[in-house]
Amino acid sequence: MIPHQQDKSRSPFYPVGKLPYEVLARLVAQAPVTDPRVILGPGVGLDCAVLDVGEQLLVLKTDPITFTTSEIGWYGVQVNANDIATSGAEPRWFLATLLLPEHQTTPALVEDIIEQISSACLKIGVSLIGGHTEITYDLERPLLVGTMIGEVSRDRLITPRGAAPGDRILLTKGVPIEATAILAREFGGDLEGVLSADEIDQARNFLYQPGISVVQDAQVAIRSGKVTAMHDPTEGGLAGALWELAEASGCSLVVDTNVVNVPQLSARICAAFGLDPLAAIASGALLLTVPQRDVLPVCQALEGEGIHCSEIGLVEAGQFSVWQRRGKERVLLPRPERDEITRVFFKKDCQNLDEF
């Protein structure tokens, strides 16, 4: 097993990753939303804003790329498009803010990132309409913040609040696809001796195959049955996404973690770093809820497009919570305090491996 540094419990600072969900919930509850055209504003588990601008609704999302520097332009388009797609909307327009480190930024670097953004937009029919670029002091690596705008008709809008008691919980592809790619790209040297060179290359290619995009997953599901809610598991992985979905919908979720698809290569990499694959960043999987009658047609349609889909649980009435089945019993699924892969990044700051 590759050792990792233990979290420092007495630090007065927030750890790497998302803000603690209790803090985030309190802060977003204070957000001043006074415009009546805001159909959906900030909230835990609500990844997109929705505006009423006339015949169509606008859906907006902003997200940074922080865990990796490899292919950040391509990454930025995909992760923002994913959240737009989970609302039932079509991604249309993209803006990019690119912050670059001084004394490290070359013309080739800038052109490469812009080309990544442009090619990713072209592939999914999105127009790159603006943004901002600058070389910034005190940065060690490029940072990209993207904003994606989509549109959807009123009757096709889907939000995480739509999950209802009796719905079944489905998951596409498997987890954690994104963590697999990031760990292989950022810490490939640590995996030498654990995986073969070909396996490390295959893991790096998880970015593209099976891929971190869920745009097609969402579109196929919507066409084939009634989808009541969708969510893109990012930081905190599947476990975090389930808790966010439960909180947004105000329901209790019961899942069978034994049927969650964890690709063998992903499982081996997570085991090598001592990480829980269910709590590691998981873009590439789509979490969705559908009425029981729609489970079969939705799963069959996805499988027909080469997208693996499995039923992993049930939505129940009750205070928001997430439970996992253990035989005939059920136990509370721990809510991740932070994404599992953040622990691995501490290794960069540790000079003595004995501290891990």
C-alpha cells in the first residue's frame, strides 16, 4: 500500500476541498436572492442556477479545475457541461477564466490550454463566448474556472429536488472514474511497481474512456423514461453525491454499496493509496432517480448506447439521510468531510515519508 499523510486534526484552518457542508449550508442560506426570475438559486446539492428569461429557461454553472493540471482546458468544459446536462438542459455557451503562473507561462502553454477548451466545446456543440486570461503572481500552476450556460424548456427542467419516495436510484458507468485518471496523471510515479506501465496509461486514459462526461448519459436517460432527479458525483464521490441528493430532495436514500460498479483498475489504484473508492471524486458517473416503472427502459436505453447502468438503491420518505444495506439491516453511510484524493496531495508537502 502507498502510504498517505493523516489529516491534521488540530489545524485552525479548513482542509483542502469543499467547505464543510454545515458551513456551506449556512452561507448559501444567507445569499440575497431577490429577483423573482431566479427559479433555482444556491443550495447544498444544487449545482446549477436557473433563470426565467422568457420561453426558455437559462441554466448556469461555474466550476474550477483544481486537482489536476493535465488537460485542464478539456476538463473545464466537461465538468461544467455535466452539471448543465443533469438539469435536463443543453449546454450552449462557455466562458473561461484562465489564471497562469508568472515565470512559467510560455506561448505554447497558453495555446495548448485554449486549444483544449476550443476542441472540447466543438465536440459537444458549445460556443466559447468569452472569459478572462492573466498571468498572476504567487501561482504554482495554471488554474481554470469555467462558466457554462445552457437552456431548457420549462417542462423539461430537472433538479435534485425532484427525487420522490418510491423512486429507484440508478448509477451509470462506475466510480471513481475521475479520481482514477487524476491519480494516474498526477502520481503515476508512485504507482510504478503497483501497476504496469500499460495499466498506468490505461488509468490516465480514464479521462476519455470511459470518460468523465455524462452529457450523453443524461440525454439518453431523459429520452427513454421519466427522470425525477440527476446529480453529478464530483468532490466527495458517490457517497458525497448521495448525501447532497438526499438533502436537496428532503428524502432518505437506501443504497446497496455492494452493487456499485468499481472498475478493477480503479479499485487497485484506490487500494494502493488507501482510499475509499466511494468517496473519491467521480465525474463520469451519473446518479439519477426514476420511478420503478422506468428502471428497465432507462437501463436498457443506456446499455444500448454502450453505457453501463445499474440500480443501486431506493428513495424513501423521511428526514434526509443515506443508509447502506448490510444484509437485513441498514447502517448510516458516512458523509465524507472531504474528498479522499485530497489526502494524497498532502504528500507533496511532506519531506519525510515516515510522516505518512
